[in-house]
Amino acid sequence: MTASPPDNPTTRGPSRRRLRAPQSRLRRRFGAAARMLAALALVGSVYAAFSPGSAAGAPTSADDVQAGKALYQNYCITCHGFAGQGVLNRGPSLIGVGSAAVEFQVSTGRMPAARQEGQDEEKQPYLTLEQAQQIGAYIQSLGGGPQLPDGDNLHVGGNTAAGGELFRVNCSSCHAFGGGGGALSSGKFAPELSKATDRQIYAAMLSGPQNMPVFGDNQLSQQEKADIIAYIRNLDTDEDPGGLGIGRIGPVAEGLVIFLVGMVVLIFATVWIAGKS
């Protein structure tokens, strides 16, 4: 018998490399895809943890959504598009803004707007609060977003002292220490808060209309929002211990008025005494 010749490694090497190369490339592609999916999942988790959030509001019925859709098609579709996608140079997209933003804009009369302006001012509402909430239910059904809690009294259980501290840190730079509002850049202004309802204040914190920043539940918790509203409601009934408050625009302004008035009175008194003598 003749022994079979031994395998020649120089002849089998190239064929094995040709078989092994596609497998290694496929393995690398699967590995890259797996790493990409893991990175996307990580980014999504981080965004969900730190993005502005809000508590779920009261459930809306299908009837509210249908009624809101009919109102939307009558009053909003021209500027915001057939399905809330927005219209170029007319109105922004409403997908994802949530029912809180819609209720704020409509219930304060800022929407429907007659024309685009630097700042939509509050005016007599064209639609009722119920209609505003129905439009909000329809917009909520399109893409979700921040929702208001149920009820009209959203400051129940609020801590006025804690709310005052939060208000001075987060709100007073625009709305003034007494909630009287104030001027901003480019001819804009922060409105007075005494006329706003609990729901409007809460909705403004959730949606950040115009120049106002958004305060989701990861910036200000639901309890902290209730504290701020409790402080604002307390300002409506709190009396000025020093008498006339001059709109509560601050101790510097009040002291300046007292100084100027006092100096004028002293000058007139001096002139009158000198004339008599």
C-alpha cells in the first residue's frame, strides 16, 4: 500500500482564508449593528430621563377628540395645517406640543391670532374653556405632549413660603417680585400674573409660551408648581404692610419715590417759609 501524501499547508491556506474572510466581515457588521443599537438605546434612555416631563392629565374621550377636530378645522387649519404639521410662514407644527399649550393659548385669547406678531397678547377669548380643552384633546391625540392635571384648583396643598422662594429664583426676573410683569428685550414683555388662573399658570410652566422657558417635572416637580401657584394666589390677597405698594415693583423703586417726593415737599416748604419770613 502506498501512503497518501500529507496535506500541504501552502495549498490549503488560501482556500481557508477565502472561507474565513466573508465570515469575519459578516461578524464585524453584526457587531457594528449591535453597538449602534446599544448606543441608540442609551441615548434614548438618557433623553427620557432628562427631557421635560409632565404628569398625565385626565383621560379624554373620543367625543372630545372629534369635537376638537371639528373646531380645529374651523379655526386653526389655515395656519397649522390639515393634521397639525404647520404651514410655512404662517404657523408652527402642533404635533407634540400637548393639550396644555393649546389650552393656554386658546383660553387666554392669544389664539386664534389675526396675524403674526412679535408677541401674541392676551385678549378676550374667542372660544370657551371647554372648546379650548376639546381642541387640546385633538392635538394631544396627534402626537402627545404635556398635559394639565384635572381640576381648577391646582395650588391645593401648596406651600406659600416655599413657592415664594421658587418664584424669586425662577420667575421674578421677568414677572417682577410681585407678579406685576415687566419689560423684556425687543419690545416684548412678561404679563401680569394676578389675572391668570391656576390652569393657565400651570400650562405656561409646562409649555413655555413665547420667551418663557419650559419647566417640566424634572425642573420643577408637581408639588413645586403647586407651591409657586399658591404664592401667586397669596399675592392677590396679601396686604402691603407699609401702605401703598406702588405695584410692588420693589423696595428700590419705592424708596426712590419716597426720596423724590420727600425732597420736593422739603423744597416747597423751605421756599414757603422763606417767603413768609
